[in-house]
Amino acid sequence: MATVELLFSALPEHVRTARLVAAAVARRAGVDEAVLDEVRLAVGEACSRAVGLHVSQEISSPVRVVLTEDEKKFSIEVADDAPHAISVAVATPGSAGTAPAADDAGGDGEDDMGLAVISGLVDDVEVSAGADGGLIRMSWPTTPASATP
């Protein structure tokens, strides 16, 4: 199981870098080429959400992105350190299009829209949030590398 960890300052310009790294690692992990745009967009939404939470709550710690590949799936975790007033845990494995529960971080609807976009793009997504921060876990199936003689 290979893992890449990316830490970046909560600045919008770093979201593009996270998207590019995620797409490169996903490609290497064996994610179908047709799905790479969805990976980029989902990572961009998750990272933009984390950056927005850090900026709005004046949190100086970095946004964390962990990219993990194994034999059957490629997973991405995007974590923020923003405290959420109540715990939220939503899992939508295999149910693309199911909108996650409302996030309590700002109540302005922007977070809800980003989470809805992510859940529409990713079949296997889990969103959790609590007093210590939030985490979005996403995964996509991989195609095993063909064995060379």
C-alpha cells in the first residue's frame, strides 16, 4: 500500500497543486482515465472547502491530503482543523448523487453545495466533522496493472 501525504497552507492557490498531485497519483494507482476529471474536481471541492474553513476561522495549521493506493482502490482523505459545533457523519458508499447532511461550519450553504458536488462525483464518500475538525474520505476502484512477462 503506497501513501502520499500533502500538507499545504490554507491558500486558494494551493488547491490547484492538490488537484494535480491527486490526478497524478490516481493515474499511477490505476484509476480509469475516464474518471480522472472526477477525481480532480472532487479533490478541488474538498480542498477548497477545507481552505475556506481555515481562512474563515483564522486557523493557521495546514490542510492535509492523504492519497492511498492499494490493490483494489485509490483513496483520498482531505482533513481540516476547523471545529464544528456538532458532529456530522455521512457515508454514501455506492449511492452517487445522495447529498450529505448539512455541515454546521458556516451555515451559509456553500459547504453544503461543495459536499453535494462531491457526493455526486464519488460513489464511495464519507464526511465526518466534530470539535477537532473535519474529514472527507473518497475512494475509486483501480484496475490492477497488467503483469508483464
